[in-house]
Amino acid sequence: MAGGAFIDPLLQENPKLRDCRSDIYSIGAIWYWLLCGRAPHGGDMKSYLGNAAPHLSDEQMDVVMKCLAGDLEDRYRNCRELLATIS
């Protein structure tokens, strides 16, 4: 698995976009990899996640998918917000 699979695609396109939301993407990508055994990609990520990890609740899947949101504004703003959600 290439290390680039955990890097925010937006950051790869424009390194000036670097902020904590790029790190949030990486957290989501690692979770996705651990749960699915593949890097997050394609339009079927949520359904693939649901099939690969049927033990996850909808809320748990939503946390992972929010981390992987294509739009920075749709991700958690920081790790504190993410931690508050999963605690």
C-alpha cells in the first residue's frame, strides 16, 4: 500500500491547503484501511465500508465518512471536535 493513500487528495493537489482537517482525513483513511483492507477511493466508499464492517452502526460509519469528506468544510474542524463525537 502506497503511503499516499492516507494523504488528503486536496492536499496533494494544493499543499497550501494544509491544516488540521488534512490530518483528520488521514485519521479517516487509516480507520477505513483498518476496517476495509483497502484505501478509501471511489464513489462507493460508504457502501463498501458497510459491507466490509457490518458491525459498525450508521453513526460510526458517518464518523469515518465525515473524516473523509471531499470538502474541507464538511470535515471535523479539529481533533477535539472529532474526539467529542466519538467519546
